[in-house]
Amino acid sequence: MKKIKIGWFEKIALKVWPNLAIRRLAKQIGVRNPTFDKTHDALSQVRRVDLLPLKTGYRGFMIVLDRKTALYFHQDYDHFVYSGFEIGNYEKGDITIFDGLKTGE
């Protein structure tokens, strides 16, 4: 990952204008702004996020937005890839899903 230096302006902007600061930092590390802007616009409208393991034979998980839209991710060797979405009514997730994870210390 590309390392960047956070200057005094970014530090102040993170406190006062967080959206502006994040956009500037994203540009410095090469994140495409149109993609970032669309993602931010979509996710800022979401009021509830649930995580659920997949019930199929694949190793993966769902991110459920407002209990209406599920984003599917499947394992591909050492990482997960987005594999589609579905719309419907979904159950609540388990908020303790990450409690058993090791911290990497």
C-alpha cells in the first residue's frame, strides 16, 4: 500500500471537513474519485448493516444493507471477491460475528 504524509491541512480538515479530507487523501493514494464518490453516496444512505455467513457450499459472507439488499462475497484463495447482489427481506445479523477473531498481535 502506498504511504502518504498527512500534513497539517489534512489533520485540520479531518476534524472540520472530514469529507474533503478523505477525498484529498484518497486522491493522494490513487483511489479513483468517481468510484469513491458513488460508493460514499450509496452507503451514506444506509441505516443498518448486517453481516451473515453464506448458507451455500461456498466459503463467504453477505453484507446486508437495511435488511433489503445483500452483497455477496466468496473466498478466492487468500482474499474475498464480490460476486453479486440480491434484493429481498433478510434476517438480522450477528453483532458478535468478529468477537472470536485473533487480533494479529
